[in-house]
Amino acid sequence: MTGFSFDFTGKTVFVMGGTSGINLGIAHGFARAGAAVAVASRKPEKVQAAVAELATHGGAVEGYQCDVRDVAQVRAAFEAAAKALGPIDVLISGAAGNFPAPALGISPNGFRTVVDIDLIGTFHVMREAHPHLRKPGAAIVNISAPQAFQAMELQVHVCAAKAGVDMITRVLAQEWGPEGIRINSLVPGPIAGTEGMARLAPTPEANAMVERSVPLRRQGSPEDVARVALFLASDAASYVSGVVLPVDGGWSAGGVPQLTQSWGHEPG
């Protein structure tokens, strides 16, 4: 992150879902800034690979297998991280699931799965982290999505779930603010090289359409998102809470394009 200076030496950061994509990029950002970092996700092989990557920055790193749909697993991960690294100064909650499907084509189980991961999983993460957060002083960043406020075809499940995530952010910013805990949502736009973009813009034509629709005329990078996550968690944002912040090159300001044709589906 050349040209940017954040110092999280002596801080403990927990990144839920931090073993791939945007979330792993955020974990790298905090590790480079000197933090002790814990990551957790569902697949143990991804956890092991992420821990090995993050350890190259020289700080303490812990990894845990955890499915956010299972509250007992979430609780165990936070208890282990707090025991190994101490109170949690920064929590990044980024576990998510997505696939394109029309409302009349998605199964009840498919809809429920995304809601369970994105929405109920976020609630599990927030609730189970709370006993281990530094009070006062902790910062939480929920990783949301443009679907929270922009209707998109083939995304009814994600739109419903992520809108709920942003309301969790706003409600708990009110409830936990008196304890000195700040909570914000960060909303990545099109981020190159991520699984999300591979699913939502799977062809060169779709990628080109997305880039034309971004006022800055490019897709973002995981580092673009990581810089904002570090800012929101830093003392520079000590009076910022309850905010839903797009990091998307102005994409959502002009209305997100519908990608129905690039997905090869018609609306349900």
C-alpha cells in the first residue's frame, strides 16, 4: 500500500471469511500494518493457505475452521482467538455466498442458504465477537455489497440478505456505541480477480460493460478495499460509526447496470 501509512502494531484483528478474495486482501493490509491477525472460514485447506501467506509479513497469525451458520463454531473461533491473541481491536465480518438465479428459478433452500450465510451469519459473528471486543475502542467493519441498496435482477436472495446486514450495522452502531464500539459497513464495487466478479461478469464482454459503467473506468483491487477498511478501523475514523460506505469508483452513484444478458438468463 505505497503512499499510505497505518500502524496497527499491538492490535488484534479478526477477519471472518478472511481466507480468499477481498477479505484476504484486507487481512494482508492489517498484517502489513503490524497487527496480529486471525482469519477464519469454512474450508480448512483455505485457512492453512491463508495463514501461510499472512505469516510472511512477520507478525502473529492464527487460523480457524468455522462455518458462520453454526453459532457454536463461531463462538469457539472467537474464544480461541482471544485466548491466543488477546482482546479483539478490529473485527472484519466478510463471510458471504452468491450465485445468479431468477426469483422463480431459485429453490427455497438456495434462498435460505444465502440468507443464512450473509445475514444470519453476520448476526452470529457480531454476537459471538462481542464478549471479546476491546471496550472501549473496538472497530467493526461489515463487508456488504451494492445489492444492499441497488435492486439487481437474479439477485433477490443477495439483495434481501445484504440489506439486512446494513441494518444490523446501523442498529448495533446505536446499541453498542455507548460501549465505545464503532460499527460501519464497507460496500465493495466491482473488484478485479475476485470470485464475485467471476460469477457476476463471467465473460470479457460483461467485464468491459462493467468497466464502462464505472465513472473511474476501471475495476477496483483488493488493496483499494483494504485501504478503506484500515481507515475505518483506525483512529482517523474515531468519530465515524453507523456508516454504509461504497468503495466502487462511483459505480453505485449512477445506478448499477443489469447484467442479465451476460449471465445468460432471462428474468424470472
